[in-house]
Amino acid sequence: MKATEGPEAGNHTLMTEFVLSGLSNHPELQHMFFSTFCFIYITTIIGNLLIFVVTVHPSLHTPMYFFLRVLSFLDISTASIVVPRMLVNFLSEDRSISYGGCATQLYCVVFLAASEWYLLAAMAYDRYVAICNPLRYAVTMNSRVCLSLVLLSCCSGNVVSVVQTAWVFTLPFCGPRRINYFFCDIPPLITLSCTDTSSYEIQIIAATVLVIVTPFGLILVSYACIISSILKISSAEGRRKTFSTCSSHLIVVTLYCGSGTLIYLRPKSSNLQDTKKVLALIYTAIIPMLNPLIYSLRNKEVKEVLIRMMAELMNK
């Protein structure tokens, strides 16, 4: 960290690295946190790889499971960007991260989170077509359309991430280099800026509306149409079976929307910093771990294929 002087202000600090404060400053909790999040990370990797392997089975070659494979890849990537460094910091006295490393981590986290949100909207559209227009499902959701939706989600996430990362790292940083967080994210970084960030905070709120609220609105419209179609089914068993294909997706959307919105709609609120850490843990560590459980335990087809594959392995 080097000190420089600018003509427009007094002493400014040129940041060459930051220090991540982590989840807690209590040394006696670090080993417990390490064990807990090591288990969470291993469970996340195994669970999502298992989903990936199971859904490539020929009987599951449908758009829904194609999107689920992409979701598993995004979840593994998100957890791998955040959790391993967090594990190292639990056991290390040196919690520093370089300026470039911090920018890279921020870009990756925002890119993966935004891409996942747009993907969840695409998955809602898939369920809408499957339930509301079943006769045209195969034509509407062909492989080209599915691939295009995934690419559009990733391209949109990339644009959002490039813009947000560039804006954050053009801010002048001064004063303490300690980030009161366990990874490089927008809210804790802008608190280190020595300039007025009110206009930037408005831009973050606008980006939150674009990335989270707008897709969530599209998801709500899709499910309003889905529920309307489900209510028209005469048998109670038919309604239950049809809605069961959507319930897993609704659980994930609710968790993701709740945590993301509360973090970014009030980006510089210092009195909510500990709460934001917990919310950030939800979408960077907890949701990636829970997604395989949510989608497999509540999905009859996935469970049947998994049991079949395990039986085949045992018979070899």
C-alpha cells in the first residue's frame, strides 16, 4: 500500500492489496468455521457433480435437465471462487488479497450470480411452455433455443459484471484497506472509497432491479400462468404432479431473490454489515450446496435414474 498525493485532495492511498476480515474476528471460532465450510464445499462439489452425471442419462435429455446441468456448473463455479479462499483465511494470519485478485474475484462473483439469475428466468419460461403449451413444447424449446437462452444469460451476466467491476475499481480508495467481508463484493468495497458514492449507489440499485427484480418479475408472470393452467386440471393428483415439477425451482428462486435483493438494494448500509455477510453466505455457499438436494430429493425422475445407475454400478 503506497501513499500518493493528488492536486485535488490531500494524502490519498494507492491500494496494492486489501485485507479480508472474514466472517469473524474471534480466533476460537476459526477452526469450527473451517470444518463447517469445508464440509459445505465438499458437499457442494459432490452434489452438483452427481446432478451433472445423472442428468446426462439418455432418459433425461430434456430442456429442464439441460438447464439444471448449467445451473450445477454455475453453482460449482460460484462456490469455488469464494469458499476455498475463505477456508485458507480461517487458518492463516495473512488474509490479504491483491488489488488485481480482488477485482478478478468481484468480476467472477457478479458474472456467475447475474448469469444464474437470468438462467432461473429461462428455467421458469421452460416450465411455462411445458405446462401451458405442452403440444408445442418440443418445437418451442428445441436444443437451439435452449442453447441460445444459456448463452444470452451468460452474455448478459458478463456485461453486468464488466460494468460493475469497472465502476467499482475506478473509485479512489483511501484510508483502511480492510474489507469487512469474506470476499470482494460491491457493498464492502465502496465503503472504502474516499469520494461521494451516492450516485454510484443509485446505479447499484438500478443494476439490482435489472439483474434481480426484472427476472423475478418475469418468473412471477410465468408462474401466474402456470398456476392458472394447473387449477384447470380436474384431478387433484394431476394438479399435485404438475406443480411438483415447479416447486423445486420456486424454492431456489425465493432463496436467491431474498438474499440478493437485501444485500444490493442498500449497498452502503454499515449497520447491516453482519446481516449482509449471512445473506452473502446464502447465495455463495448455502444455495450451491442445497440446489442438488432440492432438485434431486423432490424430483422422481432424477431419483429413479440415480437408483438405476447405482444398481448398475453395484452389479458390475
